Amino acid sequence: MVISKSMEALVAGSSTIRKLFEEGLQLAAEVGAENVYDFSLGNPASPVPAKVTESIKDILAENPDSYVHGYMKNAGFDEVRANVAANLNKRFDMGYDAGDIVMTVGAAGAMNCIFRALIETDDEVIAFAPYFGEYRNYAANYGGKLVVVPPDMDNFDLNINELDALINPKTKCIIINNPNNPSGRIFPEETIKQLGAIIEKAEKRIGHPIYVLADEPYRELVYDNEVVPYIPSIIKNSIYIYSFSKTLSLPGERIGYMALSKKMDCYDEMINAMAVANRCLGYVNAPSLFQLVVSRCLDEGVDLDFYDRNRKLLYDKLTSLGFKVVKPQGAFYLLVKDPMEDEEEFVSLAKKHHIILVSTKSFGCPGYIRMAYCVDYEMIKRSIPAFEALAKECGL
């Protein structure tokens, strides 16, 4: 075998979600795309805001190619970082300036920069289940280990009562994904405050900072007037991670940022390390054109009604058929309780009805399936007879 053993293992365990997405494409080629109901991948179908398209045209018309497509500081354009800082200050009153912001290749790029800066071999990163499965791979890239807090199966809140026992001198980071993928749960301010108290006490016990990574690509996708607390305003040693993939429907453009507060421990070391990590990991800098684009679109967002309409239709229909569904407060995913007590078998059965679903085993939360409802409304309507047949076959 010519590839490394670690990569061999990654290839063998390649993303279940991506595999199902590709199976959906194959099925569409066989029976017609209009007859396949693919809820596997969080690939936003909501139209890109008009301001994004306008900004691309204006930037290309107004600026020389050498500026739009050239190098800049590894942390990003100064003016873009200043605009991001000002926007965060307007919303959360944090006192950021341009020097606190590092533009990144999406939220994934930001997290890899952080892990590169902090993790030594066998260091640990804690995540609360259910969690985004790639966290494990990102930590492993640098010899780290993902430690998982078991899920709170009653309401999918953070299971903070289990946290302290898992923190030890090797603990470097704790990831909080809010709103959560895959549950759609929003963790409230009181829970974040309790989390902060546990971490502060643990930091004294182990003798070094524990950095909370506030991974929030779904921050603006919230329903029913729910509020997402801003974690860095509550927990001192927090790094805010943001991606424009979901709120501007730009997942393929790979553009995001991280924000570090000067109040955090070891700020100077941390902020310098992030820019260097951006370079030495091969990202060099975030995509230049889309740094400039998002800088002009910081107050823009997709039409939330696009997702809310999908959410309501699916939730109401599935519950009426007898499925037990976790009603999402944010993001664009539904958790559905497996009615067969074997979610892999349920996923296979759904596929016979041309419905592509994802088991939550890879999210550290067996017993459920995830449905991404960031799809076309008409596809959901077409899928209803298939769900009716599936429910009947499951004995619901």
C-alpha cells in the first residue's frame, strides 16, 4: 500500500454522508432525479442573496485584478477584518478590532488552524454528542483524540453533568456547535453559563487554559424567535468560528473567519499562531475574492422562510404519520427516531422508497436518523407518498 496507514483508515471509513449522497446521485440516474428524495447532505438550496451577486460584479469592475486575486496578509485583508470586527461589535458589543480576526477557508479551515496551533500528540478535544463527525478527523490530523460527552437523549441539551469527569491535563479544547448539527437544538444562555463555570473550575485543577470553540455556521438560521447566546461574551477563553456557507448559501466558496478576544488567556501567542497556521497548513489565506464579497454582505442572509416552510411541512407530516421527531429550533436538520430499533436497516428500507437518509451513529447518537431539509420545497411535497409507504411498512 503506497498511502499512509492513517490515510488508509480514513479512506476505508470515508464519510457516510458523502457516500449516501453519491448513492442518491446513482439512484437518480437510474430512476430519474424527480423520483429520488435526497435528505442526506446539508447543501443549501436557498438562493444566494442578490447582494452577493451584485458585490461580485462590482468588486471585479471596481478593482484591479492584482488586488482582487492577489496575495494579502495570511490573516486576510485588513479592511475585511475591520469590517467583520465592526459587525461583531455592533451585534455583541465585544470590542474586537481588525487584529482579532483571521479570515479562514471556511469553519473547517478555522478549526484546523486552531488544532494545529494547540494540539500535541495524544492531546484531547471534547465534543458533545450529537456532533459533526469531521471533528474527529480534524483532531486526528495533528495527533489529537476526540473525546465525546454522551448525548442527553431527553432533550438534546448539552450533557454538562458528564463533562468534568472527562477533563484532564491533556484537554485542550471543547467544541460547542450552536445551533447544533444534527439536532437543531439551541443551547440557551443559562446552559452556557453553567458550562463556563465547570470549565473555569477545571482550568484551575489542570493548570492551563481550555479553549471553547464556538462553531456557529448556523447562527442566523433560527426559528420561533429563539436566541443563540454569543459564547465569547460568556466564557473568556472562547474562539468564535463562523462560516458563510449556510447563511449566504456559499458552501463551495469556502469562506469564514475566527475571532479571538484580547481578554482570553495567552492572546498574543494565540492570534499570532492562527495566522501562521493558516499559512503553514497550505491554506495561505482565505479566498481573496470572497473575502471582499462577504465584507459587503455581513448583514445579508438567505430567506429564512425558505427553510422554515420546509421544517414545518416535514415535521407536521412525519409526526402525523407516527414518526417521533425532534423539532429543530435552528439549523436545517430534523432528527427522527428510528422506528425499527436498527437505524441502518431503516436507512436501507427508506432507500427502497427512494428516500436518502443518514444514520446518526456517525454523530455519536445512535437510534436516530438525520434529515437535511435544506432542499427544494417541491421535492419534499413529492416525497410525501414515499414517506406514507415507508411509515406503513414500519408498522406506524
